[in-house]
Amino acid sequence: MSVPILKQGDILIASIQAALSDRDLVDLRDELASRVGRLRSRGVVIDVTALDVLDSFATRTIRGIAYTAKLRGADAVVVGIQPDVAFAMVQLGLTLEGIPTALDLEEGLVLLRARKADRDHGK
Amino acid sequence: MESRVAIEHESDIVGARQKGRELAGIIGFSSTDQTLLATAISEVARNIVTYAGRGEIILSSVSDGTRHGIMVIARDQGPGILDTALAMRDGYSTGNSLGVGLPGARRLVDEFDLASAPGVGTTVTLKKWLR
Amino acid sequence: MADLVNQTPAQLLSREMGMTEQSVERRKRIVGLTAQDLERIAAIRDLVHAHIEEYTAVFFDYLAALDEGRPVLTNRSVAERARQLKREHLIAMVQSDYGTAYIAQRLELAMLYSKAGLDLRVFLAAFHHLLKNIGVTIMKHFEHTPMEGFETFMSLKKVAFFDIGVIVDVMVFERERVIRQQQDSIRELSTPVLQLRERLLLLPIIGVIDTHRARLVTESLLRSIRANRAKVVVMDVTGVATIDSKVANHVIQTITAAKLMGATVIVTGLSAEVAQSLVVLGIDLAKLNTVGDLQGGLEEAELLLGYQLVRGEHRMSRAPSAET
């Protein structure tokens, strides 16, 4: 598994390093799905800080990762989209429809905890 | 000055866009423009892998006398596109994609040309000029 | 391109300017350089080599005599380098091999002149003076066959004009580069992104915005979001009188891009006219987070941020989070 997946309480953090192959991204999706199930994680942070390009394939796969996590009962958030990359994505017409985003890992964790709190309070 | 990158496997896509970014940087493009270009290269290179299996990306600096810029040629001898007008329509997609590929790539550059014939292959030419 | 790191400045400039072998050949064709010219030049090679020091001195003496020519000579190391390059140039000028290596040499000298701020007119005058001197030497040599002498000199002149073409292009290129940088600085100054408080940015859009400026604004904003870790951006368009579809789309893209970075954008100061334009352009204002005036927008922003800060402590009504 070439992408490090860290565990912080009941949250999994996947830090995608630069230049991941298509295969690696697909493997990541499957691995996260598996771990969310096994570890009963409540949240997944997909950290793309190191990516200098997010093309249509990468965006599609990241969406797939987020949806897969959701199907297994975990909230997902994408963090670390760089200014240039965000700009290119909107020019290209790519969206992360329905998937929350945050500036970085710290903000992503805050978001996940808040969502969990909302859910626990029966919102 | 020209640089040729063979696209034979999806793992070649990253190399092509890194080289594109590098050349764009040398020519003087801003960081944002470098990313736009690298993203466009990623899209057209991926098209080669998806639809033709193999092809090449040719990167070169260009000048039209007054402006300087970069040119990217994505060429393959794959099945070709039957209806290029249709392929360039926003939202159109034959493969498992978000439908952004070619029309999307066009938005990232200044000049875009698509030449394709069934059974012959496809050549996409992109140009981006320094402001 | 693994050798990028080891490129000399001249080689890098060569790339930037698109000096391919093809373009060099094109330049030769433009001045009409033929094989016969190369032969004639080869015939006077030794003759020119014998006078290299004299010619170099002639060139620099001419520069020294003019105020505008002195910049190259005031700094000793620059002057010495210039002389050395000129000497090498004169040798290469009659070598009958004018490829990319020759160009790189010309570029190096041109870059030196450009940096020293040498006036182009003065350079051309000095170069002409130098050529005249070479011409006199050639005519003396071909005393008994003046036609041949004349034709030899004309062949050499083709190379001289080839050189001038390159040098002028470099100086123009460098000047344009400076202008571009200056323009970028000016634009950056006119698209300020202000940090009002922690996590809150204010982006006042003032005056007429065109697509290019709109793009710069977006780039500036997105970088600021990262630098200031902003969660809310108040984009005030009170100062915008009219908006066309390109710019409107650009504003929408900016908002979308900001959301991808986890920031919410509140648009304030939308005049009735601009709002109407947006509606006509098919933009769904309901999708935008708009507030009438700047004050209202700032209050809304603080509400959003306040909610983030006390989340978990108070059961406040849920404010929208940065969700795409």
C-alpha cells in the first residue's frame, strides 16, 4: 500500500502523495473501504495537499473513495486542495459534488468532529 | 526546443505533465498557468491511454513573432473519433468519465485543435501563450 | 530535460525565445545566406583573425566616445567580459558555422548588453563602425579584384545582419519581460485581499474588471485563503458598475474554487443593475450567498465564524458549512 493511512481515534487519514498512479488510487479506495469496515471508523480524511494536479480521473476516484466510505458509514472530507489546483479544477469543470472540503488536515478533523457531534445529538 | 514523451501506459501520464510543467516554467509561465497546462496534458494523455492504448506527447516552445508560448501535441494512431464535433460538446462522454476530457482541456489553453479520422488516429494540438 | 539544471543562462534564454535549429535556419534564409557566401567568408578567415585585437578596440573605442555607450565600460569585470566575448564573436563570425552554438554565444553577449543597459542605437552604430573597418581591410586585400572584395564584404554583411537580428530580438524580449513583471506588480497592488480578523478575508472589487484582472483576483484570493487559513471571504462588489458574462462566470468560478479550499464566500454590495445582469446571464442568485451591504455581510461572516468557534458548546441553529 503506497499511500500511508493513519488512524486517529475513529478517523482514518489518507495522505495522497504526489504522482500516484491510477492503480494506486484504485487500491487506496479499496483499502480504505476495507479499513472503515474493519475498524468501524466514523470519518475519513482524504488529504491531497501534495498533489499538484487533480485531473478528471483523480477527481472521479477521490469521489469514489468518499462515496465508498459513506456507504460504510463514515463521513468523508477532502482537504488540502492547493490554490492552483482549485483554479484548474473549476476551469476544467470538475466538482466534488456533495463532498465536504476543508483547507487542511486540521480543519478537516474539526469538520468531521462537528458532523459527528451533530449526528450524536440526533440532528 | 522539443521534448517527446511516449505514452504507452497510464504511468506515463505523470511524466508527461511533469515535463510540461517544467517547460512551461522555463518559458516563463506563472505557477497557476503551469498547473493549468499540466492538467490539460494529463487529460489529453489520459485520452490516449483510454482510447488508443499508446501514443505520444510532444512539447515545444513556440513563437508567432510577437508572442511566446508552449505547444502540446497529443498524437495517437488509435481508432479515431467518428464525430469530432460531438466529442467537443461539453458534457459528452463515451467512456467512464466526468465528460470533461477534451472540452475541458480546451478551457485550460488558448488555442485548441482536434484532428481525427476513424481508423487513422487522433491529433490534439494545444497552445498556450504568455500574457 | 534532465540536464535543465546545468543549462547556462544563454541556453535557457535560447529555449525561452524558441531558438530551435529550425528557427536558426529560417533566420539564415531570411538574410539570404548561401553556400557561396560561406566560401567567400572562409577565404578571409585568416585575414580577419590577424586583426582581431584591432577590431575589438575599434568597437569599444566607439562605445567609449558616446555617453550612451559607457554603461558597458564603467564596471571593469563587465567590460572585460564584453571584450572577451566580442573577441570570440569576431573569430566565430568568420568560421562559416552559424548554428545553435553560435546563437548561444550571441545571446550571451546580448544579455550582457541588455543588463548593462546599452542603448541599442549606440550598439548598432558601433557595430557598423566595426564593419566598416573590416570592409576597408577586405578591400585592401582584394585591391586587384575589387568586385570579389565587394562581394566578400557583402557576404560578411549578411552574417552581420543575422547577428543584429538576434541581438535586437533579445533586447526586445528582455524589455518585454521587464514590462510584464512591472505589469504584474501593478496588478497585484490593485487587487488587494485584506485580512480583517482571524480566518476572515475581505476582497473589495473596485472599478472595471476585465477577464484578465478577474483571473488575477482569483489567484490572489486563493493564495490568501491558504496563507491566512481563511474560512470566510466577504467579496464586496459595491464598486462594480457593470458585469459581463465572462466576468460573471469568473466570479462564480472563484466562489467554487474558494469552496474547494474550504472557504465560504459571501457576496455583498450587489447593485440592482448587476444583480439583474446576473439573472439575465442565467446565474441562479439563490445559489450565491449574497447579503445586501458590506456591514451585513461582515455580520454574517462573524456569525459563521463564531459558530465554528463555539461549536459543540452551544446548540446554535446550524449555519452552512463549506460544502461543495
